[in-house]
Amino acid sequence: MENKKLTIQITEEEHKRLKTLCAEKGISIKEAILKALDNMFVNWRKK
């Protein structure tokens, strides 16, 4: 399966805060976004 890139525009302040929050939890920004999507759209990754 080919990987795709997702780009969103956020402020520098939002990025810094998100990066800090993720670091505190020991996860990447990608992991945090995927977890948020899992919570919002249950089973969205299942075929």
C-alpha cells in the first residue's frame, strides 16, 4: 500500500503546544492524530 502525506496548517503556537503534549505522553503527533480519529470515527481504518 502506498503511503500518502497529510498536510494541515496550524499556528506556530498550536504546533509547539501539540508537540509538547505529545512529548509528555511519549507519542508522536501522528500517533495523537490517529488516536483522535479513532475516537471520532470508530473503525474507520477497517476495510
